Amino acid sequence: MAVAKKKTAAKRGPKPGAKRTAKKSVARKTPAKKTTAKKAPAKKAAAKKAPGRPRAAATVTASAVNTAVVSAAKKLDKAEADLVKAQAKLDAAVAKKATAKTKVATVKSAAAKRALDTATAQEKAAKEAVAKLKQTVKAAKFDHKVAEIEAQAEELKAKVELKAAEFEMSLAAKQEEDLAKEIAKFESKWRQARVRKDAKKLKVFRAKEEAKSKAAARKIKAKVKSLAKKEAAKQKPGPKKRGRRPGPGRPPKAKAAAAS
């Protein structure tokens, strides 16, 4: 019976170790996948332009989720390692109890009985420790699974945020293109209307200036004509002067005539 118990304990021992190895690979692969999934979109977003806040928020959320998964994986690793140690102690206690039973059956002394009682107590404590650690491992596995599920949900959310940011950028680019087209259309219409208005204003201005010019030309022409008349009047010969009878105011001439 002692040998049978020992074999049973030996079978129970490797199980946590085997599960531990399988879980380790899962726990370590999961964060690696998250990191790779985050890095690729980040490069894609940076290549376009300014992604803005959505991409930054998505990166922060993803890193927080990765931290949660890694933390849960570490707790699970520790719980499984503690279980392996506790199982090894239980195996040793079972083996010790089997040896003590064999000795009691052979020797039947008080010391042998006390050794059996001690081994039995140690086995009981070891079993309780193993049972408690199994519950801890179970809880840690549950927490790790929840963290992985939450990581997947947050990853999907981050992808949505990233796609929304990219779509927002495409909308902004389209907005600029459409605005440029509308401005070009408005500018073309405005210029055509302005050309027509300016043509009318130019016509009125030209008419006013031509009227002023004609009026000034008439004034200049009249002035030139007046000057020409004056000049012509100066060039004509004047009429012969007629002699005047001497008046009472010229007596010397009369005296001169008498003397002769």
C-alpha cells in the first residue's frame, strides 16, 4: 500500500509542471503578438500624417493591456511554481510516512510510532498546502484568461480607433481638395464678374477723361486762335495820319512865317 501511494503521488507531481510549460508558452506569446500588432499600424499611421489623439490613445491602451496580461502571467507562473514545490514536499511526506509505517510494523517502538505520527501530520499539512495552491493556480488561470480576453477586446477597440483616425485624416484631405476646387470655382466666377464691372467703370472713366480732354482742347484752340488774331493784327500796315490845323496853342510857327 505504501508503494501504491508513492506511485500515485509521483503521478500527481508532474502535472503542474507539464501545465506550467504549456501555459508559459501561451503567456509569453500573447504579449508578443500584441506588441507586433501595435507596432505595424503605428508605422502605417505615421507614414500618412498626423494621426492625432486616437492613435496615441490606442497605443497607451494597448500597452496597459499588455502590462495586465504580463502581470497575470507572472502571477500564474509563481502560483504553478509554488504548487510544484508543494507537490514535491507532499511526495516527500508520503514517502516518509510509508517508511515510518514500515518501521512501526517491524520495530513497534514508541519512537517509531512518534515518527509515524509526525510523518502523518506533515503529510496532512502538505496535502492542505497543495489543495490551497491548486485553488490559487485555478484563480490565477482564470485571471490570466480574463486578461487575455480583455486584451483582445482592447485590441479590437484600438484597431477601431486607428481606422477612425485614418478615415478622419482621409476626410480632412478630401475636405482640403474640395475646398480648393470650390475656391477655384468661386475665384473664376468672381473674376469674370469683376472684369465686367471693371470694364463698365473703365468705360465711364474713359468717357469722363475724354470729355475733359476735349474741353481742354477747345480752350487751348480758342486761346491759340485769339493769339493768332492778335499777331495778325500786329502784322497789317496802319492808316496814313492826316495833318491837323494849328491851334491857338502853337504861335511860334506863325511868327516864323512872318519873318520869312
